[in-house]
Amino acid sequence: MDKIFILSKEFDYAKMITYDAGPNYALGMGWQSDYLDNISLHQKSIIIIDNRITESECFKLEKYIESNKTIFFLCKVIDPFEEWCRNHYYYKFLFRIKNLINVFFLTTYIPQEVVKDLEVSSLGKKMIFIPYPFNDNFNIKDNLTNRTKKILFSGNQDRFVYPYRYQFIKKVKFNPCLNNKIHILQHPGYPDISQKLVHDIIGNKYIEYLSKYTFMFISPSRCGLEFLKYSECAYARCVPVGKAPLSFSPKLKESFLEIDFDNLYQSIRYIFSIPVSELEDISKNYYLTFQKERNPELLNSLLDEFLDEVIK
């Protein structure tokens, strides 16, 4: 099906440190994109709405959706966290339009909390889970021999939203025996929400930075979400350690080294004892499975099946 990804004209995508929204997300999925101002030019397409549209644009878009019942709209949803999302203008917009016959939802995470409420309270089958696409444009070498044998840790450490990160880093800091096995990269901040950029190790630089290390710590939120870090680990050809998200298939879990958070020292000690040849096999299999299961063509085919079913 012909799809067009509609972008905000008012939001500055250049300030984003990730590619989970905006033109780069559309590019990863293989979709054309255009700005909300030009939405009337795409009346024969499935219109996919970016989640970074502004509050004023939400009201404009709501009127347009209500007055164009023959056009189908797919609103992109990401974070589900109650404390961040329940009163956010975009989620209020989604709940206002959820029962319109021409409105559907694409979530990049398995529905939880606020997003689960949106799914349950909508009339009929309205939502589909499509994880982030995997497109390797980095071409990182998969040889682990010359890398620093440490676990690279990065990410927001909010104890309520990211309990596994918080628990991991707290135990590492209080155990001197683990200090030489972990490297912490400070979170760069979110300039798109007016935070100061602490460092510029983002985007391509972040993947290159990861590729200097053998292991990468990754964990989901309290909701079990599959963040971009899981694919970034694969891009960097690191060995993934931590906790797998709810959305991982059995095959992806096979190549993921789960940490026992109750016995962290023993768990990390075991991981560091694994021969490099075995670690390279784990890294390779993780990469190949990600490449297969998060392929944009596969994801688009799943989306098309959903649209065929719900759009009669």
C-alpha cells in the first residue's frame, strides 16, 4: 500500500539524538515523507502521523481527520509510561480520535500502560506493533579480538522507568571488583526537549564508540520495551548482555546473555570467562537474527497485512 509519513513543520528534528521519529525513521522504514502543511496532497495514500507533531498541529490534524472520513490515518505511538504520557497533549489527541472509523495506531513497542489503555478502549482492532527497522549502514567489523574487554553502559538511569539500568549501575558502583569491567558513557541529554547536549557521541559516533567494546549492557524499561539500543548493539557487533525485552523471539533470546541481577558479580564473572571465539559466534548470530527479523520489507509486509484486514 502507498504510504506517506507526515512530519511536523514546527518541531526541529535536527535536535534529536536518536532516529525513532521524524524523517530518519521514515527513511528506515522505506517510506516517503512530507510535512503536515502538504497533507491534502496525499489523499490516495495511507497517512502515517509522526508522534513529534506539536500541540497546535494536533488540533489542525484532528479537524482534517474528522472531515476526511475516506482517508485512513495511522498514528505512530512510542512511549507508554503513565507519568510521562497520560497528560501529554499528543496522547490526549490520540484518545480524542481513537474511535473514528478512519483512525488506527502503529506502536513501536508492545502495548503497555497508557498505550495499552488506548488499545483496549478503542473500538475494534485498531493497533499494530511494528518494532524499529534494522538497516545496517555502518559496516562495523565483527572481530572482537582487538576490542576493549569491558561492558559499555549508557542510557537514562531513572530508577522508576529503567529499573534494570538503575539496579545494575548501583551494584557496579558499590563493588570494586566490577569497576574495571564496566565503562560508563554519560547520557548526552535531550536537546529536542530543551536539555543541554553534554557530549556529541550520538548517531554514527555512538555506534563507532560502541564498536570499541566487546560487550554492551542493554535492558528494557519496566514495561519490557525493545529500545533502539538493542539494534544499536547489533550494528556495533557487540555481545549483548543484560535483559531481553518482551518482544524478542526465542531465536533472538538465544544470542542474548541474560544477567542474574541478584548475583551480578558471579554473572559478569561468567560472561568474562566465555572464550572469544564463542563470543564472536554470539555476536554474529545476534546480528544475523536482528537483520532477518527486523528487516524493513518484513515489517512493511506485516503492516500491509494489518491494513488489508482492518480497511475494508
